[in-house]
Amino acid sequence: MNEPTKTRLTTSKRKALRELMSRRLNTLVPLEGATIQSVAAACPKAVASPLRMRCLNPECIKKIARPAAGRLPLFCSRSCREAFDYERGELLADISVLNAAMQAGKGSHAERRIVQVELANKRWCLQRYVVPADRTQPEQMVNARQASTAGSKRANDL
């Protein structure tokens, strides 16, 4: 009988990961002690931000170079941004229809199960398209989500 494959970090990978994590800015400077001086002193020691990132459109594999100055691009092209916005809008509309069907509460158990599965699938797809309204400050979305209540209408929609 075969034993299940064990996927553990080797000692060298563990050491490399520990080294990398110890160089993260949030590890070098504790939140309570964050001042301009302490963060500025830690920046050269911290892990550098990547100079190239993937396009935000999950269907695209192109990388975008960080410009030296100006607005930071999120998409490789206008068509990618439009495709992203269109697909996100369609997923949100599909989720609204599925939520309305669930709220109606009619149908057989098998039909409800089909709708539940489709709702879960659409939500799973939407996770790749979730962006804040102000795309320049994505951390605001995280803070807003943490502050929102579980019973809000918006939380139930997504």
C-alpha cells in the first residue's frame, strides 16, 4: 500500500523562507513603532517591491512594468480593463439573480441545490475580480470589509 506523498519544506527552503519573512517591512518595523524615520531606515533592508506585475485581468498573462513616474497601470491595455469591468459586472448581475432566486425560496430541493452550487461558483469566480471603487488604495477595501457587519445587505450579495 502506498503512503501519501508528504510535501514538507526542506531545511534549506525553510531557512530561505524564514530569511525572506524576516526582511518584510512589517517584520522589520512593528506597527506600534512605525515612524517616518524608522520606516525610511528599514526600507533599504526590506524585500523590494517587484518592478513588473501581472495585468489585473485574470484572463491575461501579460506583465506590466512599473513606470518611473506617473500613474501606476493596473491593466496591460484598455481592452483588458474593459474586459475586466464587463466580466465583473456580469458576475455581479448573475449573483444578484441567484440571490433573488434563493430569497424566493420556492422549488424542489434538487433545484435549490443547483442554484446554491451555481451561486458558490459565481462567488468563486468573482474573487478574481474584486477591486475597490478607488483602485489607487486597495488597502481601503480590506479595512472596509473588516469593519462591515455580517448582517449587511452588501455582505449577503457577495
